Amino acid sequence: MRQITHDEVYRLEECLKALAEHHNEVSVNFKGSFPKKPVSETLAAFEKALADGSSKIAVIEDNGRAAVFCKIDLVGTQGSVDYLIVLKEYRGSGYGGQLMDWALDTLRKDGAARIEIKVVDGNDAKAFYEKYGFRTVSQILRADI
């Protein structure tokens, strides 16, 4: 596992596309609506956030391929795990847990008092996060108009 730099974000493209595909499969109410913006825009935002220090991203690679990555942010004492993506063939490998441990340890060391994670309704990853003590505190209702 290692943290990546702003000039390496392009290596995350496969993971982001796989996440969109996964969300389209499991989303209870919004199947087919992912990604919300082009992957290239997400990668550009990642690049900017890494360059200005507002985010950190760790990756686990397999033969040079990003198999798993996690993006975290900290604003004041509010931390967030914005992305934790495990490619399907690596699920159950323990990689997700390694990155979750990295995220929580890093955010604590950086001064987070609270950490949030948003999970798409229907995503079975919710049970994974609950093992780390996360609980549902609200639900967001959305309507396309």
C-alpha cells in the first residue's frame, strides 16, 4: 500500500469505472445514473485535491494495476472517506480492510474528531463500514426534476 501523488490519479480510472458499474447494479433507486459526472472530471478534481493537500489517496496495486484505492479528506476536524473502491476480483482479499485501517489511522493522526462515509442505497458495503463502528445517521431523499 502506498499514497499516490497528484500526477498518478489517471491510474484510478479503471476503479472509478468499476465503481460506477457496481452502483448501477446495486442502487435501489438510481440504477443507470452513475457516474454522476465524467470520470475525467473526477480524476481532475482528485489531481487538484492532492496537489493542494486537501485530500490523500492510498492505493494497493497488483502487478502495477490499481486493485483498490481509498480517498480521504479532512476539513477542520471533520473527516470523510470519500471513496473506498475494491475491484470485484479483489473483494474478500483483505485489501479493503487494510485501506480502511489506513484511512481511519490517517484521519485520526491528522486531527479528525468525526468521520463520515456516504454509501449508495443498496450497496452491501454498508455492512463492512458498520464493522468499523459507522452507523446510519440520516438518509438523503432525492428527486430528479
